[in-house]
Amino acid sequence: MPTIDDPEVQAAGALARARCVGVLTGAGISAESGIPTFRQSMEGLWATFDPETLATPAAFARDPALVSRWYDERRRGCLAAVPNAGHRALARLERELDARSGSLTILTQNVDGLHQRAGSQRVVELHGSITVWRCTRTGAEYRDLEQPLREYPRRSDAGGLLRPGVVWFGEALPPEALAAADRLATTCDTFLSIGTSAAVYPAAGFVSLASAHGATTIEVNRDPTPLSTAVTWSIRGCAGEVLPRLVERAFGAEVPSSGTRSSHGT
Ligand code: BV8
């Protein structure tokens, strides 16, 4: 039976009182949807590659075919994946806060689009989207391109090379995403960090920024991270198990209203 000093009990109480919630998510929240986390050893053809080396402008310049193939294979995995209970719990948390004239915004480092597909409305994609390809000649963006791409690297109608619409290491985050993240971290009263090793900046820095502005900070992660000793409560566990428990403890069982899928809905 959880005791009052159980971090889950404390964190659920903070969520029940919260009015403006910020959430930073990383690859760990999509792990239970079958998408390998960013630093997990990669399988098969990619086992010999380091993602931090491939996810760079230099890698694309050196071998656009290889990098395009890597992203196209990951794109197919992301499109085939299904949001899990962790994604759905955050979508429910947003609905509960909206119902109380509060708000919840997700800052995701993930490029898989699963938060939106789980029903979350306010999602800031800090690192772009793997479903988007951008022409290096015109800047035109393409979604819903054929799977798999018909050629590597794929070219646009203008003949320019298409690159993935993600933010690579060494590239600046979209200014509007940075501004939204900064505004959220400096005004929220509660900030969650979920499924991230907190190794990548500036994304990882938003948790400390929220804390410096007086927010209660809560981490849900399978393994310890550099944030674990700095947050108000650090909960060790899988997002797909912990998040539904936290939201249910804070708001009770979700009453499916007309048009709202229950948190156990498909
Ligand atoms: C920039 C898109 C400047 C591509 C990605 C300080 C300040 C600013 C920059 C830096 C800085 N220090 C260093 C830098 C440079 C660099 C950086 O941070 N390097 C790191 C490696 C040290 N940052 C940058 O380059 C950024 N750009 O700052 O630009 C600038 C300014 C002006 C002009 C020019 C430049 C850009 C960074 C973005 C890189 N792109 N993704 C792609 O996806 O291919 S980052 C990539 O890492 C993914 O987005 C991923 O999400 C992200 C972070 O990793 P995590 O999500 O945390 O994933 P990871 O595998 O590491 O961890 C998973 C965690 O989940 C684990 O802890 C595990 O325990 C947990 N877990 C697993 N299963 C579960 C679970 N938890 C819960 N439940 C489970 N079931």
C-alpha cells in the first residue's frame, strides 16, 4: 500500500493541484510502442552506426543515400507504431486540465508523431518530424511520400535532394519551438520530464529552467539521469505503467464523455 511519502502519491497530488503543466518527453515514452530509444544499440544494418554520428548535416553531405535510407526505415517504423498507455495518459491529463481551465503543453524531443496520434492537442516538436522531407534546394516540405522512398536519396520535383525534416546535432532548433518552450518553462507551475536521458541540449535544460522559476518538477524514467537528484520527485519506472497510475490517482477513473475516447480506448 503506497505511503504518503511515496513519490507517486506526492506527484499525483501535485498534478491534481496543477493549473499550468509543462512536459518534456524523450524516446523512452515511445519505447513501449516498439520504437527503439535513441541511444539503444540499433539492430541489423544499423548496429554498426552511432545515431549521434548519423543525425548530422555532415553525415548527410558525406552519404545522402545512407542517411536517407536510415531515416526512411525509421519513418516506416514510426508510422507503423501505435501510441501506448503513456501517450494516452498525457492526452487524458491535457483533457483534465482543460476541464479545470488549466493547460498542458508537451515539448517532445521525439520525431514520431505519437503524442498527436494519442490525442494530445498542444505538442511542440523540438526536433522536428520524421514524417516530413524538405527540399535542400527550395525548402519545400513533403509529407506522405511513398513508402519506401523510390530512390535514395530522394529528389524533389525541383531536382533538389530531400533531407529529413528533423533537427540534426549542430543545427538550431526552430525559433518558434524554442520560444514556446522558454515561455512554458518560465510560467508553468508543474513540469514533468518523461522517458529522456536528459543528455541533449537545449531540450534537457528546460527542466532546470522550470525549476528555477519555482515549478514543481517530476521525472518518470526507467533509469536514473542527471536530473534525478535535482527534481522534486524522481519516479523510476516505465512511462506506460507509471503515467496512467499517476493520472488515475490524481483524477480518478476517466468518465468517457460523448466524443471523448476513454483512456483505455483504442
Ligand atoms: C543546438 C532528431 C545550437 C534527429 C535529435 C548545450 C547547449 C546547446 C547545445 C549543446 C549543448 N551541449 C551540447 C550541445 C550540442 C548538442 C547536444 O546536446 N549534444 C549532446 C549529445 C551532448 N545539441 C545540439 O546539437 C542541438 N542543437 O544546440 O544548436 C545552434 C544554435 C544556433 C545555430 C546553430 C546551432 C540539436 C539537438 C537535436 C538533435 N536531434 N533528434 C533524429 O531523431 O534522428 S536528438 C535525439 O536525442 C532524439 O530527438 C532523442 O529524443 C534525443 C534525446 O535522447 P532521449 O530522447 O533522451 O533518448 P535516449 O535514448 O538518450 O534516452 C531514453 C531514456 O528513456 C533513457 O534514459 C531510458 O532509461 C528511458 N526509457 C527507456 N524506456 C523507457 C524509458 N523511460 C520510461 N519508460 C520507458 N518504457
